[in-house]
Amino acid sequence: MAGPGRDLKSMTLPELEGAVKEMGLPAFRARQLYQWMHVKLAPDYEAMSNIPAAMKEKLRESFTYTRVRMIDRQISRLDGTQKFLFAMPDDSLVESVFMKYKFGNSICISSQVGCRMGCRFCASTLDGLIRSLSASEMLEQIYEIRRVTGEKISHVVVMGTGEPLDNYDNLVRFIHLLTDENGMHLSQRSLTVSTCGIVPRMYDLAREDLSITLALSLHAVTDEKRREIMPIANRYSIKELMEACAAYFDRTGRQVTFEYSLIRGVNDSAADAAGLADLARPLKAHINLIPVNPVRERGYEHPEDDAVRAFKNKLEKRGINVSIRRVMGRDIDGACGQLRHRHMADSEH
């Protein structure tokens, strides 16, 4: 399936048209190829029934056709959430999650193999960063889940393993491919990209003039506490983050979301709620409260449900738009990076 040359599935339609022309083939073949890859989700060249054999041979010689392999699949008996462990073409491992909601089906994908951001509540970072994913490797997580489940997808979240803005160029290419009208054609408004706060890239993303939702992993309301939880806070202050969020909102008109992992005894006090409301109010930001998934290696604890509701009420009394993220897949390796980390640890024994 892999060839020696350029990554076919990461190419835009105009790029594909150029490549087909270089091969001395008629232009309409590019559109056929694009459809096979991004609409019909062809697993390989053999499945492309209206592509001539000679053209397939040329493609094999000149291009890589990216495909991921499913290594593990866990299905929650509680809510039907499905956790996937995928091997990339080089056998490196990433996770993706399929979730069913009232509004439709959502997929959370990874953007890197491992992560170098070091957030203390996250299992993704325990093994460090191996490499970034290509646009096609990000797409393939979605495509393989669709092949396996047969389900339609209404929302995509780039919030799994890795820091998306640390893989900026591939991320932007992925967004354009996923939302292209000739491909899967997901609405940009149905795509959320999460970042722990790489400020210069937040400004870059605003200038792309996309309609996606930007979600900031905030998790603390003072620089001191944020530095304890998230090493990135040593580089960028909360003031700088809020300025970047304001620039994004002003440029795109898209409401920013603050992701806030509630950690018992760490960031769940009344003072934390008041500080969070003060940060959110000027931006009209939406706050997504996430009761932290316990990560054994980190020693962080999940707050009681009553404490989560009380924190939410404190924010709402201050006029803040807030939701509590449903804890999905509690009976499987639900937190980012847990399944991959466990699989890697098992394979070492």
C-alpha cells in the first residue's frame, strides 16, 4: 500500500490535478482519485474500479497511499464510546475515540505520536514526542473509524494525543482536506481544534480565516498554578493567552472555548471559579468543564459529581456559558494516551 514517493492522500485537489497532468493523464482522473480517497474511502488502489490498471501501476511507483491499521478497539458497555488504537505506516501508535451524542457522532483524533507539552494531567505526554502526523494520517483515523463502524460523522475534534499547533502546517492542510466540498465536506463549524496555548500559532490560525472552533486548554486561572500543571505556561502567560484568544475572536467571529479539567483540591475552589469567570467574560468564552480522568502516574483525583455541579453553578451565577463534558468511556481506557501507554508498556514485558 505504501509507495516510494509523495503522499497522495495529503494532496489537495489542485495538487492532484497537477500530479495527474505530470503523469500524462487526463484531468478528470484527479477528481476520480480524490473521490475514491475522500468520499468512497477506498482502502487501496485495487478498490478503485474505474481507474485503469496502467494508471494504478504508475500511482504505485510514484506515490505513497497512506492507510492506518487497527491494533485494538475497546467498546464501552456504559455509553457505546469506542476507543481505537491505530498503527501508522511506520508502526507508531496513536489513539482515536468515537462518541455518540444526541447531536450526532463525534470523533476525537490525534495530531502527533506522543506529545512534548508535558501537561501533568495527561497520559499522552508520558512517553514524550515521537513525531508529528501527516495530514493523511490524521484523516485516516476518521476514515478507518467510518469504515469499521459504518457510521456518519457530524463533528471532529483534534484533541487526542499531541499538540495540534505544534504540527501547524499539517493541521491546516488536514482542515482544508476534511472540509473540502469535493471530499468528506465536514462543515468547518463542526471542527474543533484544541491547544494548550502556543501563542504565536494562535495568531497564525486566526489569519487563516477558518470557521473552526478554537478550544484553549486553560486548566488554571493564575500563572503560578498553571505552571504547576502545564509546562507551556513557563513560556506564555495567561495575559498573553487572553490577548491571543481576543485576536482570534475579533478576526473570525468564532466564540473561543476554555477547556478546564477539574482536579480535586488543585483548581476547584471558589476563588478558581471567580477567576475563571473573570477571564471568560470579556471574550464571551464558553467554558467546558472536564472532570479529570485519573491518571495513575500523576496522582490527580477526579472531583465528586456534587463538587463539579457546584463549580458550574458558581460560574453560571456570574453569567458564564458553561457545560460539563460527559465522561465518556469510563470503563475503558478513556483518557488521552492511556490505551497507547498501556499497550506500549505491555509490549516491553
